[in-house]
Amino acid sequence: MFLSEAIPALLVLADGTAYHGWSFGATGTAIGEVVFNTGMTGYQEVLTDPSYCGQIVIFTYPELGNTGVNPEDEESDRPQVRGVIARNICHRPSNWRSTQSLPDYLKQHQIPAIYGIDTRALTRKIRMFGAMNGGISTTILDQGELLEQVQAAPLMTGLNLVREVTTPTTYQWSDPTIPAWEFKLETANNNIEEPFIVVALDFGIKRNILRRLTSYGCRVIVVPADTPSEEILNYNPDGVFLSNGPGDPAAVSEGIATAKALLLSQKPIFGICMGHQILGHALGAETYKLKFGHRGLNQPAGLQQRVEITSQNHSFAIDQDSLPATVVEVSHLNLNDRTVAGVRHKSLPIFSVQYHPEASPGPHDADYLFEQFVQAMRIARQGDGD
């Protein structure tokens, strides 16, 4: 596409700052919380991750779309972001797995996007003033008119977006990690007479989490976020998984109530991201909104001289001072800002992390957590057999 053929687009932030660029997605208007992701790869996984529901994502890497898109890298059945902001765009991808260009993909799914923006300067602004609502439009090019819509939009704090992304019906997942991209499965599927039954509460679950659980010998039953504990326990699961998801965890009252009730079952529970925050609330802790969140592929996390490089995507964090110290302990900290990145129960097989051990995209340092979950279920099964 030549510049003369490009469609003008406008980006306006809630503080009134405006940026002029060009459209590379669908025509129309998108309003959402503007956040940034520092990853140098994996844009398709980011776009289709349900945790980004309600957000407009700035990609700090200056070139987007070089490898196109393909069905294998989708984390859900469609893009979940409200909009996309980029510096430069590739309209003719070059990759043997590509089936479609990024601009065509966004147009197909009605996602507005803007390029030609100084994304480094925009990211520095978000870092300084915090994540804020914004709007992208190709149809409203008047700054004041678009600003009115942006300022009328709800804030992320107090917003329950899980209802928009959770599955409407229960289903079973059976596909393991794609063999061509398999990694670190020395212990997976070994000596398992029958699969471990895992019920996954879907707060906005990524497909690669389901693939990793399946690769580690689990039969995964995915249920809606508002499924009561009684229904979950009727499956007689070996363990329960609390998934990632978007929005304010404190607003997901039904998920918190279910997690609190499941604690009484003493079954192994593993939470990731939103699931980590939901578990924190169930244990009696509080969460708070971070200034601009953590979104990238190289976030260091650890404790006691053990460091993992992790993939992260979240706006909220558990308040460490609110954790009940007699019941739960911090297992990981984000080493950039010392926020809580993992917790574990002191006497029960219950733990969670704020980051994404399934990566996709990102490093695989934390994949061992899936084995820890399986080991907890194995021990619990052996105990039930005594």
C-alpha cells in the first residue's frame, strides 16, 4: 500500500493528547485502555490472548506484521484486543507458515489499528502517567469529538471483562502442544495409568495453557467462569486450574466465591495470572492496579537466588501486605518492581503465579510449574488410594 492510498487515522488519549497516523486495520472507532507490550515477537498470540480484552495495545517493537498470521498461533478463535498501535507495518509478510497478512487479518475481524505513530514516545508517556483510556478512529478525525467518547468510556478498575471472554458452555480439550514446537517433556506422560482430570475455570484461557496441561497427561474439562464449586467437584477432578483473563479481578465475584469454596476440598489448585489474583482474593488478600502493568517476554521473577525469565501480561497485582502470612507465602517476586509474582499455600497443594509458564510467546523457564501441578495431583491420587 502506498502512502497516498492509506486511510488517515486518529489516536486520542484520555488526557487530550492526539496522534495522527494511518489505518492498517478495519475502518471505524475503537475505545479501550491503552497499554504497551515490549515483546519483539509473538504479536499474533498477543492479539488473540483473551487477557487483552478491552485494551488497545501499543507494540514497542518498531516493525509489525513481518511474519503474517497463521491458524496455529492463535490463542483463541479471534483477536481479543480493541485496537492496535504500531510504528511501521509490513503488508507483504515473508514466512513459510503465514496464511494471511496482519492488516488483512485485522480487517477481517473488524479491529481498528493505526500506524505511523512514534510508539517509543507514546510508551514513555504511558510509563510516566500510567495506562489510560484512548480511542482509535478512521471515521472521527475531530480530536474533541473523539476525546468525548474516550472520556465517557468506563475505566478498567472495577470492570468485569471475564463475562465477555469465558466459554458459554463446558467443553473438553484434548490437543497437546503442537509436535513441531514441542519442548521439555522429559517427565510428561510418563507412568500415568490414566489421565489426570483437571477442571479449568475459564476466565479467558489461552489455548497453549490447555495444550501444556494435556501434554503433561491431563484430561482437561473447561467450564464457564461462573460454574459453582459443587458442579466442578461433581467431575471428581484430580485438580482444578484457574486461568488467565482480563479486567479487574476484584470484580469477578463469582470466580472468587468458587475458588474460596474449592479451597475446602483440599484438591490441588494451580492459578495463572487472573487465576493467581482470584486465588489471592479467595485466600483473603487484596489486589490493586499497577501504574502501567507488566506486558512483555523478558520479565525476571524469582526468590532466594532463583531467577526465571518470564512472559507477563497483567494490570493488577496482589497486595503483599494483605496476604494472610499464617496460611500462604510468597514464592516469587517480580524482580523489576518487587511486586508479588507467585504464592503458595503452606499446608495444601495450592499455588499460583502472576506470569505465564506456558509462554507463547516467551521463554520456557517456568514450564516446570505444570509438572509441579501434575506431581501434586499424583500425590493426592496415591493418598486417595491408601
